Amino acid sequence: MSGRAPSPQEGYQLAVRIFAVTIIGVGVAMVIVTLARGGGPLAVGVLFGLIFMALGAGRLYISLRG
């Protein structure tokens, strides 16, 4: 450990990345639950799950790139 507290900017970036990964996880869970309960590929749960995964992945990509 370095013994220093993270700067507010570092804390913000960490929070953004954790939130993005959480949103991806929610999207994956939505797809799995929808398919397990008999939903098809165009079911609302699958579509929303894919949207959540795409938004989370996009936010994570932007956060890591910038």
C-alpha cells in the first residue's frame, strides 16, 4: 500500500468503473433469467439486458480510454 488517500478524481473514476461493471452484471442477469423462464430472443428481458450490457460496456470503455 502506498499509504496515501486517493484523489477525488481517482475515487470518481473508480466509482464509475464499478458502476459500469455492475450495470453489465445486471444486464447479464436479465438475459439469463429471461431465457431460463422461457423467453425467446426478442423477449423484453433479453432486449433490455442487451441494452444494459451495451451501456455498461460503453461507459467502461470510455472510462478506461480517457
